[in-house]
Amino acid sequence: MQALNIVWLRNDLRCYDNAVLSSAVEDAARTGAAVLALFIATPETWQLHDMAPIKQDLIRRRVVQLQQEIATLNIPLLAVEGSSYQQVSTVFAALCRQYQLKVFVQAEYELREQQRDAAVEQLVLAQDGQFICFDTQCLMPPGTIRTQQGDIYKVFTPFKRTWLAKLKEQGVHCYARPKALPAANLQLALPALPALKNGDNSSAQWPVTEAQVLELMRAFCREKVQDYHKARDFPAIDGTSKLSAYLALGVVSPAQCVARLQLEAADSWQQDKSGAEVWLSELIWREFYKHILVAYPQLIKHQPFQADTAAIRWNNNPSLFQAWCDGMTGYPIVDAAMRQLNQTGWMHNRLRMITAGFLVKDLHIDWRLGERYFMSKLIDGDFAANNGGWQWAASTGTDAAPYFRIFNPLSQSEKFDPQGDFIRLYVPQLSKLQGKALHWPHALGGVKGYPAPVVDHAVARKQTLALFAEVKKPG
């Protein structure tokens, strides 16, 4: 039976710095095995996970592009349309009947993904194949950053300190793009699954070639990162990297980002509160939440990290929730942010904090409803980062904002959109207003076509303190 190395692609849709691809190619060069890259779309499971249509479209566009890029290595990329994770096993069962398989994969951390991988591994091993898994989603894999007592860090700052010490000790290793293999003629008899469908092109504004994405990352590290600490909180300024969608899909890796940062900002990436150091912190936050997710799998089941907060009696008023979703709360910065999300599939990070805090602490709606809504809209939806961010904002998570620290949406608006440029972009009804009136048009008696505020922030704040005090009482 012919030997076949399968590069099973999921959230690692790249040729550079891809341990799975490089290892499969290296093994094939040594053993003479053929190599096949495989991507199986599972839209029913994506739907179950609330994956945004714009993210699904970006995946489809990226896979089509990757087919061309990986073909230059003489590796065919078979991209098929399944329905759910159950069909993944069907494809592998058919391949096992035809070839001696070595399956190369990158580890995934979520529950259903682990169950899917365990089923495929069992199937491959039963046919005397091999299942070779690389834990390369993070630069420092979950479980490798621990306290001196061997425990998982629950607070970010000491986690970051240990992460940086480990980085200094081991450095960054990126895999080169593999060299082309001799062309192989593979005859595959597979289940009757259609080829990967085209998406709806909703992500057309986002480039998908690996060269373009790498240039975005390099240009940010070269030209913008030095001002990141000053510009990153202002949504009207193009001051962030916009790489989150590509990190979520694995078009670029954390190792590539850190290696480029060290190269372009060699003098400043270790300087406290420099732009480069602050951006590196954001990459470390991303890893921190993945480490937490692996250590506390109950988070996958939408449990709060702080168990006592499960007893909070949320209001969950459906009309208030709908007003928040639609960007019709009467709070201009909140509404502009939600409209940005609805219209573009992306939201600036400062605005994610403001809108999440508003939903939970002004409207008293369960953070899980907001977490799910974000996932259903975000092009960069990533379970660990989204869950971590929402639990931070809701004061239910690890290292969360204390519950008595409550964003005032008006002061946030005046501080981070001082000229109102961002609000004007997404709330045209307010475009003619200036100064404080733009941030709070209700002082003038309101503006035609723009809603009155759905809650009084000062009253809502007191109610929030009471909700949390109720569950935080000793005993």
C-alpha cells in the first residue's frame, strides 16, 4: 500500500512557518511518500459555533488562494465541502482504505474539535497509520507557562513576565517555506463530497494571499508599531495591526509576528510601555486566554471563570438587547461601534470593551448573549479571545476588571473619540453636531431620527453594584 502524508489544514492556512506542512514534506523527502493537503469545510458545525458569515467567506477565499500557493510545492490541496465534523471521519476512512497514512495536524483546543481529532486518530491508528500532532497555535503552548509551584497562572501580569523570560531563553523559531517535492500522481477514491463552495464575497475588503498578509504584518511592525501605545485606543485612527482575522485563521503565526517585531523594533520591543512592547503584550494576552481555556475546559461550556458570578440575576430584557445589537441605544459611541460591527464584521478593541461593558453593566444582560452575538458577526472570531474579553468586561473571568469599575460610556466617548470623527462615520444622524453635543445629543432635547437613551447610566451603575454585591456576599 502506497504511503501518503496528509497535511490536514484547519487554523493554519499558510505555507511559511507551518510545522505541519514542513514536517510532512521533510518526512516525504526522506521516505518517498506522496503528500496531500486536505481541507474539509463543515458549515453545519460552523453554524453551531456561531461562526460569522464573513469569517466563513474569508476561510473559503483563503483556501482557494492556498490551493494555488501550495501547488507550487507540487502538493495538491483537496478542498471539499462536508457538512459537520462527522463527515471528516468519513473522508479519512476512505483514505485509510487506499493508503498507508501519516496524518500531520496542528492541535486545536476547543471541545468538539478535540473530539473530532480523537475520532480521526483512532481511525488512522486502527489501520496502522500515524497521527502526528503539533501544538503550534501559540508561541508558548498551553501548559508550558507555569508558576514556580507548577500551577497555571490566573493573572495576566505574572503570566506575561514568565512568558517573556521563556522567550528570552528559547528565542523564536519560524519554519522556512518547504522546498518543492517531485510531482506525484495521486488517484483518490473519496466519498461523493462536492468541491469547496465559493463564499458570498462579504470579506472582499480583506486580502487573502500569503504575501499580502505578511506584508501587512511587516509594514505594521516597520511603520506603525512605534506609535501603537498612543494610537491604539482611538477608533478614528488607523493605529492597530488589523491582523486578528489572519491570526484566527492561521494565515500568519504568532511566531512570525514576534520575530518580525524583534527585527523591526530591535531597540524598543523590551522597553516598558513602548508601542512595540504594548503590541507584544496584546499577542501575549491572546496566548494567555488560550492557556486558560485549556486549563479550564468548563469555559467551553460557557461557564463563568468566577463560579459565584453564575448566580447573578441578569435582567435580559429582549428589547434592550435588540437595541444594543442594532446600535440604537441612544449612546452614540456604543451605537457607532455596534454599527461598525454589523456593517464591516470588525470592531476596534477599545470599542469592544465599551460595548461589552455597556451590555453587561448598563443593560444588565448576560455576557453570554453578547459573546455569542460578537461571534456571529466578527471576521476575527476566536473562542478563547472572545470569551476572555467578554468575561473580562463582565467581571466574571480571570484577571477581570473589578465589578465596581464601570465604564462611563459618555466619558469614554469624549476621551477616545474627542472630535467625534468615528461617531460621525457610523451615526450620520449626528454628523452636524459639534463638541459635547455630539457625544450626548440628548442635552439639546435629542436629534430627529436618533433614539433617546434606553437607560440612565448613573441609575444602571447602582443596580450593577447591587447585582454583584448580592452574589459576592460572604457565605
